[in-house]
Amino acid sequence: MDWRASSDAPGEGGPAGTRGEAAGRAGSAPGLYVPSTVTGAAKILVVGPLGVGKTTLISTVSEIRPLLTEAMMTRAGARVDTAVRPSKATTTVSLDFGRLTLGGDLVLYLFGAPGQRRFLPVWRELARGALGALALVDTRHLEASFDALGYLEDLDMPFSVAVNAFPDSVRHREEDLRAALDLLPDTPLGVCDARDRPSSLRALAVLVRHLLSLARETR
């Protein structure tokens, strides 16, 4: 399943599209307040390894100015954290936060978790009250995603997986990716471009549909 809407390659910096165009405009402060049509809210985690595009995706889709906690890598931290991504100069040190209204009646509160393994204990606090997670994967460093997916399973949190397609990403068949990531048959898996707003919105919509489907099954 391919959720991309353009061939633009995803990066780790700012978004390719504009923010604040979704529903969520109220009064004289566009995008600041939740619209009066909203009848439900959901807390969603955005997870994955360092440099996979979590900050980019949240910045791309957020209808408010996102809260970002990126900081420059220290020398000590770089030696530990950038073995896979040696060109990475900044990192999320706490969380990223954004807000997105879907369909005019559902608001998603997006929490981006730090990607380094040493920050995994932080996830337990971020996961409180979350209904599910969008896990971003980079096929160039597939093994870097194992910790994030494993921790979601430990938390017993439902999730969907989106491969963030970089220019030099290796393309794999879906069945091969599922086997490599050890995904359950009903776990959604697709490809997205974290810089492209429509593509990122579709990835989140797939997660929401998955969560709704699970909720109906448990009734």
C-alpha cells in the first residue's frame, strides 16, 4: 500500500507542504482552538528510530505551530546515537507535539517520541492514555526499528507501520517487509512521504481506521 501523493523525497528538516489548512480554525485565531464540530479526541504516538522522520511528519500535518524539542547533538551523545545516521546533527530530547483535526469531528493529539534506545523508558509516560501509534520505518536501516516495534508490543499498544521513503531507500515486497519486521497479518503496512501532507494524512487515517476496527471487534 502506497500512501504517497508525490515523488518528493522525505527529509528530516521542515515540511514540504503548508500547515494549518485542516479543520481547526475558530474565531479570529485560525488553527489555535479546537473547532466546535469536534466530538472526539485521541492521543496518538509517532515513534521510530533516530532520523526516521517523526519530527518532519508532525510538523507537516500539525494545524497548530508544533512543539518541537530538537537540540544539537553533544559530542558524547553523537558517539552513542549516530552510529546509524552519522550526518544527524540534532535530536528530539523530550517529545514533539502537534494537533490535527480529521473529518471535522475527531481531533488527534500527536506525540513524537525520542528515537534513541536510551529514551525508551520515556515512552511509558508518553504512552499513558494513547490509543495507538504510527511507527515510521527506514528500510535502509531496518534493524533500527526493531526496538521501537518491540516496545510497542510490550506496551500492548496497537499500531500501524509506515515506511518513510528516502531517495536511496531500498524497495522491498510487502510480504518480505512483514516477515522482516515480524508484523501480525492485520497490522497495516504502507509507504509514505513524511514531507508530503496528503501522504502523511493518509498514513494517520489508516491508523485511525485500524483503531476503530479493533474497537468494534472488542465490543
